[in-house]
Amino acid sequence: DEVAIYSNRIGVEGAKWLAGTVRSCRTLRVLDLGGNDIGDAGCIALAEAIVGHPSMEELHLDHNGIGMDGATGLLGAMQMTEDSRKGRGLRRVWLHGNDGVSEELNARVHGIAGRNAGAAGERPEQIPRDDLAALEAWEDDAALEAEGEAAAAGGGSLRGGFKETSTLFANRVAAAAAAAYRRWFPDHAANTRGAAVIAAIVAHERDASSPFDAPGHGDCLRVLSLGSGTKFMPREVAAAAAAGGARRWESVVHDSHAEVLARRAFLRMCYREILDIARETSTYKVAGAAAPWRLLEPVGHAGGFQMRPGITLHLYVSTAPCGSCSMPALAGGAFNPDASFAMRDVDDVTWNELWSGAAARHEAGVFAPSKPATTVKGAAGRGEQAPAPGVVFARLRDAEKVPGVTLSCSDKISRWQALGIQGAMLSHLVPRPLAFSTVVVGRKFNPDRLRLGTCCALRGFASSAAALRVHPPAHCAALGTTVKLEGSVRAGERIERRERADAGDGDESLSWARGDARVSRHDGRTGGPVGGGGPVPACSRAALRGMFRRAVAALA
């Protein structure tokens, strides 16, 4: 049985009355009391009612003005139930939106819920496959819509009358990402409050029969993955997960920023393609049907896989990545004043020069005014000044493999450009590094900072790169777009509906990979399923490792 009374302002007295009903209703499984201002007293009354309850699995207490007293009472009730019923208590608990509850206490509540879910035998998230034929038909229709949106946003022109510019390409990438976002994240698009943070990995494919790499010459864009999120696991929550052992640590998502989720969903798509190729099965196993579009192709005998010729990868982010890319504008700029193109941005070029000449342009016209500094996600302490919103400086050795310490998205993109988007595990199957040809940014776009934060951080410091024994990042053009993605709900508007509360102020993070029939959702603050219990998130390291093992087994 399920009872949902979201945002009905029942208050403390209503919660106390409901507590008596909970005790007597022995078949109740789900109780949703979010947005009801029940406070600590109401939470404690409900906590007393669930001790030893035979069927209660899910409890929603988000946005209720609950503080430490109420949450501590709930934790105690869950501990008593866990001890007496061997993990058969609450599996999902929603506590977000209660600012008085500490991260450490929240983590303990979700820890018990996760153990209960594990005891109930819940497995990794299984996302059903989409019909690829229907998906490609939608992609064709969406491409026409995106072309119109990109053209309406404008692309400017260069001297000499060139209109097929880098800005037009950036608008096409952003419009394609926006179309996919509206299709796959419709609730988020309709209900998110203020400025959404969306990331997408987009493939551009040139028509092999055309001598031109320009719009209108048979090229196409396909969105390969999407991510939406702004959260990461705080140190105390991450420490609690790490203390649970390697299995627990790998089952949670440590960083749920949009760029990271889009990249993890991209890995999921790659594994799925490899499995399809290895098994020689797909939704197109119909006589006379064409082969499905794929990013990867096999390389000879036991040569692994590679990206098909004529395809380039592009990262879209609706706002500048956190870290170096979001730092204040550089004094005096970051361009070589002796360069012949110093009067305009180095990446403001015609379409056919865009990514083929990025390395030469950056080598000639960009320099780093200071050595790069590592940044990690977190809030500056009292009396400290953050280098950019949401990040602090850190030593590199203190930023790796430390629970709760995660590199900024700028540093992660730079690492992907140097070592490959596919990461260490997938590189066993896709050995040649994959890199972005462009990074397209909506809000807070600063081309100087974007280049120095992703691919040009070591410009002028070659000796530092040699000393560190690192490969320099592959160059990617820094592009801004005039296509915007904004939330439809104003930041100050009162939350009345459940979906608005979750999309706007909750910790829910979303990811989608091409071929997924639905979106994967998880809690960005805890790294686990929304509410604490449920399947292991599809973008967790454990889920990706499982796909790697299946791919290796299929190839063997």
C-alpha cells in the first residue's frame, strides 16, 4: 500500500495523527510526506511508529524543516529495526531539502537503507534497450529542428563573408544537445529551477562522399550521452562509503557533475556497442535492414576497437566547467600579441579549419601566464578565497584516491584530453586515446580560461610536462554558443509539486546513453540510489566494471 500526501501542510499535529495510522496499517510500504513542515517533533513521532514495522520500505520526508533532533530520532528507529529484523527495514529514505540535517547524519541514514536494500537482494540497475531504428528516425527529425534553432541563434560571419563559422557549429552542437535533453529529461526540462547544468557528448560525422566539411554537405550530429547534476559526495559521506569496503565504494558515484555523468554514460554506450559487435546481434536482425549507426569499429584480428573514420567528438556544457574554466577573466588576456590573428579569438575560424588546425593555432597564439594549479570540488574555509565558485586549490597528491576529494571538472577534462576519454579500463578494448575536438560552453564562456583549463594549461611550461612525465592534452577548440538552456521555474518560486521539488532543489542526478530506453537516476550527494536503497546506479564504477567483464567474456 502507498500513501502520498505531498505539500499539504499537515504540520506537526498532522504528522502525529498519521503516526498512529502507520502503526495500525501493517501493509503500508510507501509513505510520502514531503513538503509538509512537520519539523523535528513530527519526524520523531513517525520514527517511533516505524520501529519494527513489518512492511514499510520507503519514507519521503524531504523539504520538511527537519533538524538534527528529528533526523537522529529517525536514525535510532532505523537502527532498532535493522537490529531486530536483520535488515528488513526502510530501503529508501528521502531527506533532502532539510538544511538542518548534517551530511554525516544523512550518510548514516542512507547507509542503513542501503544495507537493507542489499539484504533484500537488490542488484545493479538494468536499463532496457531502446529500439535503435526508432531512435535513428527521431535523430533525423531532431536534426532538422536543431538546424533551425542553431540558425535562429545566429552564427555571425568572418571577414571575407564566411558565414559557416565556428559559432554556427557551436550552435548546432548546443541545439542537438538541447533537443536530446528535452526528449530524455522532459520532467527536468519542465520543472528545474533557474539555470540547468547539462552536459552532452556529441558525435559529428562528415559525409565520406563530400569534399566539404561544412553544413549542408551531408554531415550529421548525434548525441551519444547526456548528464545533468551539480552534486558530489561530501567528505564525510564518502568516508562512510569507503569504510564499507571496496564493493561499497565502487557501487556509489563519487562525482555527479554533469560533465562526469555524460562521460560515464558515454562509456556505457561504448561497452554496449562492443557487446553488440562481439555477439553480432542488434535490433536490426531483419532481412534487408541496414546496419545500425555505431561509433566504434573492430580493428583487425585481436586489435581491439577504434572510432570510425570521419567522426569527431564534441563536449557541450551549458555552463563553464568548474575549476580553471570558471576562474575570473585573465588580466591582459591569454593570447600572444605577436600572432597574426591576435585581433580575434584564435578559435573564431571558418568551419573547415575548426578542429583540423586547433593544435597549430593554440601552439602559435596561446600561452599560460602561470603554472597550472590543481583544483578540487569544495567550499573555501573561513578567511579563504575560492579561486572559482565551488572549488579550492589542492596539491595533486592530495587530490587523488582520497575519499571525498574529487578533481574539478576542468582538471578532469584536461586529463581526458591527455589520456583518453575512455579511461584505463576501456582502453584495454579501445587502445587509441579518444579526445574532444571542441568544447562548447553556454553560460560563463571565456575562451581564454576554457583553453587554459582544458588543453593549454602547460603552454610555455614544457619542462614541467617533461618533469611530470605526462602527455600534453590534445588540443580542443574553445567555442561559445548563443543557444541557452534555462529552467522554466524561477529560483524564488514556491515549490508545490513533487517533481519541481526534486528537479530544482533535490540531489537527483540524471544520465542517459545512446541506446538507453530510459534515464538513469541517482542521488548526487550520497552517490547511491535516490532514497538510499535500490539498484546500484548504472553509471557507478561497479556497473561499468560489470559491463567490461561481459564485453571481455563476449570477445573471448
